[in-house]
Amino acid sequence: MRRRVSILGSTGSIGQNTVDLLTRQGGVESYDVVVITGARNTERLAAQARALNAALAVTADPACYDDLKARLAGTGTEVAAGPDAVIEAAGSPADWIMSAIVGSAGLSHPLAAREQGTTVALANKESRVCAGELVHARIAKTGARMLPVDSEHSAIFQALNGEAAKDVDRVILTASGGPFRDWTLDQMACATVDQALAHPNWVMGQRISIDSATMFNKALEVIEAKYLFNLAADQIEVIVHPQSIVHSMVGYADGSILAQLGPPDMRGAIGYALNYPERLPLPVDRLDFATLATLDFHAPDDQRFPALRLAREVTRKGGLSGAVLNAAKEAALDAFLSRRIEFLTLARLVETTLERLPYDDAASTAEIGLSGVIDADRATRVFVEGLIADGMR
């Protein structure tokens, strides 16, 4: 029987790789594609809908409705548009859902998907960062299963397979260090957008590439790991590994460490989540250890990359602090992309926001609810814009 699948964020990097794997693993002969969603790239969204014979294609931008409708005329694929249409589509019954809408814009969609108790492949780390307790409460209520798609969290998930949670001593997230891992602070102060986008190992979307350059992607992964694997803040470590071959590790009470290795290709983590609990052949390179030469590791520099220090503070505080950090990071990232602030100002804006913006540390997001998380997100963005308007560059 063909599996029913949906892809939320199909036109982004993760979504495109997911479409590629579905096509390679039987396409329309193996899968009924319930829904695919995208933003403004209607040409790509329409091509994907045609290739997968999707029942529904949704663009998040209402202004793109007519164009998408015209591109899919005569195909039998239904078309919808707007943020509410994306959320409604996320709740469509499916056996497996890829949640790959980037940033806090994707916060509501995995929650909607979980309401039906299905399997969600989660590439949107922000839902855990902003509302970790809320997500856990929804999972417990619906019986949904969540499979991580970040290469680092997928690696931890695989290294935990078959092991007892009580025996876990620590998890070690590996970080490539991004394009500026060997730069001085003076050099980073002059970094351009194009330089920040030039990741040495991974081919990723614009926003995640900037997040890698600041190491805020790793900061979000630290916070996500707390909720995903039920860890204390002091059980989560980060190590810089420039080759991006060891994707992450789990240390156990007996001193042993299990690591998951593979080439820097997101189709590995996506394919693991798609085929779980089986391991089917994937179109990724095979590691040749005779030619790897060396695998290097070194401690991250909190002075050059303060994002990791801020993440540790958030994992200890809980409450809305994760939502505040993420929203401040996204607002600052937008300002950097539009050349309104300098590269190092991005982290300073986030830290200043966490210091000055009041929020309730005591209440969990399960108590606060989704509307409270969204309100905190909006207030944070306004606050960051105020800091920029006051001259923080």
C-alpha cells in the first residue's frame, strides 16, 4: 500500500532533497503526496506538484495564488494560498509529514501535524526552541511520533537506538564552525553577506547558512536537544569538527562514546527519517577512510561565537527565553541580510534583547500556550527593530 506523505516547505533545501528521495524511491508508484507547500517560488512548487502528482499545492503568499493556479491548470492538483491555508494543509491526514518550513513561521505547522498522531519528520528546530514543553504536551496527547532531520539530532537519535536513556551521560553536538571558524574578531567585524553565505561543507538555504556563520544554528540545536532527548543543560556539549563527517556523538555512563558518521549530505538524515525503522539505499557518497586523512576537533570560541553561551543560558532558564532568543536572532538576521547591521552586531542584538526584554522564566510554554509564544515572538521583533532604530549597528 502506498504511503501518504506531505511536505511542508517543499521548495526549500530540505524540501527539495525530500522530493528527490521520494522520486528516487518509487515516486507516484510508492507514495500518495497529500500536500506540498512553498512560499513564492511558484515555478518550483508547480514542477514538484506535477512530478509527484500532489493532491494539493499551497503557497504561503496569497499574491502568488493566480500564478500557481495557472501553472497547475489541467493537472488535477488543487491550489490554495495564505498562511491559514498552510496550517490547514499541515493537519491533512498523512502517514508521514516533512516539516521543513524555516524559522518561527513554521512553528504552528508541526503542531497542527501532530494533532492527528502521525509521524512528523522535523527539520524545523524552532518549534522545539520556542515551545519545547508545549510540543511535548501535544505529543503525549496525540501519540504522534517525531523523527529528527537535523543531521546532528538524527545522529544522536541513531546513536541512542537500542540503548537505555538512564545510561546516557552526555551528548556531543558537532559543529563545522562555518565560513568564519578561523577568522579573527577584527576580520569578522568586516564580514559581508556573501562571505557569510559561503559555507565550506554544506549546500543550504540562505537563512541557515547565515545561522551557521554565527553558530546560532548550533545554539538552536543545543536548546532543541534539551527537549528532544530530555537532557539537562550540563549534559549537552558542542565541539567544532571542520570536516563535518562525525555528525554527533552520545557518551554513556561506562565511558564509551557512540558516533554517527557520514558524508555532509542532508539526504542521509532525511532518508533515515523517511525509511525508519528500515535502512534503504540512499544516493549519498560512501566514506573512504583511507582518503579521509584526519578528523579534527577543537573547542568552540565563545568570544567569537557568543551564540553558544546564550544557548546555555536559555536551556537553564526555560519558559519563553527560547522564543525570545529565536525571534531576536531572526529579526537581526533579516537586518544583516538587508545590510542594515554589521555581522557582529547580530549576536549583540540577541544578547541585549535577552538581557532587557522581560519575560516569565517560571511558566512553561505548555502553560503559556501557542498564542503566548507567538505574542512573545512579535514583541521581541519590535524590540529588536527599536534597538536598530536607536543606532545599534
